[in-house]
Amino acid sequence: FSQTVSEIVDEESSDGRILEAPNLKVFTFAEMKTATKSFNTLLGEGGFGKVYKGWLDEKTLAPSKVGSGMIVAVKKLKQESVQGLLEWQSEVNFLGKLSHPNLVKLLGYCWEDKELLLVYEFMQKGSLENHLFRRNPAVEPISWETRLKIVIGAARGLAFLHLSEKVIYRDFKASNILLDGNYNSKISDFGLAKLGPSGGDSHVTTRVMGTYGYAAPEYIATGHLYVKSDVYGFGVLLLEMMTGLRALDTKRPDGQQNLVDWLKPTLSHKRKSKSLMDARIEGQYSSKAASLTAELTLKCLEHDPKNRPSMTEVVEALERIES
Ligand code: ADP
């Protein structure tokens, strides 16, 4: 299985145009129009296109009537985006081959004339970012227990990528984590994923792409991407989950531009870490859980990638906090 993954076409080493995803269904555009009732219900909008609700027969994956069969999410790419096309190919090549309970399931795709679409399992609660930072006041705050469940799921997904598949995800952030109806978390969006180095602590060198606020310092400075660069992004997510503050927001009370630079010194005073926790979930966590989470977060945010834990170690540490 990992051998097939290592044959994945990389956008920086070949023309990236070969699609190799035998398990995926190839849809026609007409089928997609029927399944989404001509793109009638918008679920969300991202950088490269819009996501619509659709209905497919569970067994045959043929379009079905509204309200019957299974609900799917259909992402329709903006036609003019070259980067979008590359990321679409990367999504098919990686996600089309990977299967894990904490990775969103890609069911198929459509590539017809200029129409590029991706069909995913439906994630009822949408992206973690929408829940954590509640732009919509109707969204309930997520409890401490649920926050732990969400990060553990995402950590398991990353650990699987690192360990079984030698894949570096590269763009780990709250908006790329989707939640099902029971707050099970799944990683989506493999547009920037890369095959990792064969040796443990070595790196691949690549163009710097990703998201400000989450990208690891060594990667921003040198373009050297380590498996442990993902662990840094995970540390940023832990920080967001604890504090309810958003890494992408640039205006902070003391003028600091970066959430990590701002909070890291405070986090190391273990006594204070409880007061850093999101006031909206006040009272739901123990001092012990708060200080253990703060400790783990600091380890993930270590400047030198070698000093960060592996994602497998992160999963173990989070499971200990949960129990
Ligand atoms: P981005 O470019 O921010 O990564 P996407 O294009 O992947 O965003 O998705 C945009 C929005 O569409 C998400 O924030 C989410 O609300 C919704 N969405 C994406 N995929 C799914 C899915 N599988 N199920 C339900 N909603 C989804």
C-alpha cells in the first residue's frame, strides 16, 4: 500500500497530471448536476471553490433523490485557478489512496472539459474553525471534553500519515479539520501534502507554502520540511483549542503579530496555564489537565524540530490527559 503511495506524482518533480486512484468513482458533470440538484445548496466556500450538498445512492454512488440515499459534499473548483488544479490533483492522488477513520473520505471526482469536482463524505458540523471561533453566534461553544476528543482524532490522523504513509501534511490548521455529527474529527484538504523523506529526522526541501501562524519556523526560514514541521502546526492548534484565540488573527492587545510568540512565554509558567484557558469553558477542566496540555503544547512548539515529540507520542500524551 505505501509503495503505491510512494508512486504519487509530486507537483514539483513531474508534470503532476497522472491520476492514480483506482478506488475512486469517476463522475460525469451531468451526474454531478443531478446529484446536487444543479448546485442548489451551498455548504461553504474555500480558497479554490464552493462546496455543495449532494445526494448519492449508497451502494452504486449514482445520483439519488433529495432526502434519499446518502448526503455527500461536492467541491466545485473555480476554473481559472492553476494552483487550484495542482491542489485538486494532489487531493485525488493522496486522499484517493488513503483510508483512516480520521481522514475525510474522498468518494470520487469529475474532470470533464474545464469542470473539476471532488466528492466527499458529508461532515455534518463542517470545519472546526467555524465552531472554535464561532463567527455565527448560534453555534454552541465546544466543551473541554469535546475539544480533547477533536484534537485526539486529528492527532491520530496525522500520526497515521507520518507512520504508515510517510506523508507530510504541510497545512495543518483548524479550517482543514472537519467534524461529523458526533464531533469526530477528520483531516481534509491534501492540496499541499508531500511525500516525506525516507530517513527519520531528515527533510525534504520545497517551496514555502502553507498558512501564516501555523507554519513551523524552520520551514518558513529555509523551505526545509520535516515530518516534525506538522507537529508544530498541531501545537498551534492545541494553543487555539485551549485559549479560544485564533492563530490567524494578527491584531493582538500587545501588538504581537503571532499567537505563538505572544503566548509561549506565558504558557511556560505552569501555574498560569489554567488562566489561559478559554473563559467560555471555565470550570470544565482541572488544573492538572490544563498544565499537562500546556506542557504538551510547549513541546510541540519547540524551535528545533528534533526536540518536538512524534505524533504517536502526542496521541499517547493526549489519551493520558483524557483518561
Ligand atoms: P478551505 O479552502 O478553507 O480549505 P474548503 O473549500 O475545503 O475550504 O471548504 C469550505 C467549506 O465548505 C468548509 O469550511 C466547510 O464548511 C464546508 N465543507 C467542506 N468539505 C465539507 C464536507 N465534506 N462536508 C461538509 N461541509 C464541508
